Amino acid sequence: MNSQVSLMTISLPEQEKLIHKLQIFKIQGKDKRGCSILCVIGKLFPARIVSVEAVNKYLQEKIYPSLEQRQFSIVYLHTGVNRAENFPGIAALRSICDAMPENVKNHLNAVYFLHPSLQSRLFLALFGRLIFTGGVYWKMNYVTRLEFLWEHVKRKEIEIPEFVYDHEEELDDYRPMMDYGMEGDHPRVYVDSTVEPAISMYSMRCIA
């Protein structure tokens, strides 16, 4: 996606095998509304050696067929994502979203974006509506901490990588005075109960 030289050294089938081996996309468990969960681990995405074609082909063959007939939510783990290594680029994201079948988009209930960075929020504020079409953009919710994710996802039914818990411990050491929990692009927001009710906040939407 980012390096044409790298992409020439690995065939399309090998790229698909790599995506599968890394388990970047994994259907597991259910959220508290009974929807299946598609977990996407951003840190594991090898953006420099995997093409958009390989990603779309893998999703079309291995993931989407299991989601065509049931409601599902996406849990995207942004923890540890580095723009130089894990970010596929604007055009790639647009292509992946556009390639998602309409019947799959129609069954998408929500997108939980865990550990969004300021850069990712700004990025999606500018380009989110252009990238995530078909109503996907409006289903996105930022989740700042795991504790808020568990309010919407069944904790024992989804496997969270150890590095995510390590990041949570780092946040505990440098926890901000106010932690807003889960946010969306709507006037209705979810906030931590420790925040005064008079305080409101709109998310800006956003990637690396």
C-alpha cells in the first residue's frame, strides 16, 4: 500500500496468507445487543507489504460471507498504530469501504474505535465522510478506555491482545483529569459518570 517495491516481492496469495496468519480480522463473540463482533487489530496491519487488492479479496472470501445474514459490530483496536507502519492511506481505506457489499453494510450495527489518537480524530474530521460511505461513518464511536468498551461488548467473548492492556496501564499512570469514555458524532454523547453533567463534548472523527 505504501511501498511499491515491497509489494513486488510478495505475491497476492502470500499477502492473503499473511493477513490470515496475523489474524488482523477476526469474527468472535457478541456485543450486548447480541450482534456478532468483527475485531480489527490495527497494530498488526502490515501496510507496507500488503495491497488493497489482497485485503479486499481476503475480506470478500473469508469475512463478509459470515456477516451477510446477521447483525454485527466492528471493534477496531487502534492501540499502537504507527502511521509509517500500519496506516494504509486514504485511498486504500476508501477502496476497502467501497468494496464492502451493501448487504454487509446494512447489517453493521456500530463501530467501536478503541484508543483513538488526536491525529486520528483530526484525520477523520477532515476525511471521514469521504472514506466511510454508506452510513458507516455515522455508526462510529470513539472509546477511550477498555472499561467503556465492556459496557457495550461482552468481555469474556472477545480476545484482547496483551499490548492493549499494557497501554491501559500507561493510561492509568497518566490519566487525564476528565475521561470521556465513548463518543460519537452526534449531540448525544457517552461520558464518564465522574464528569459533571454540564460538560458536553462532540467527537471530531478520525487514523494514525
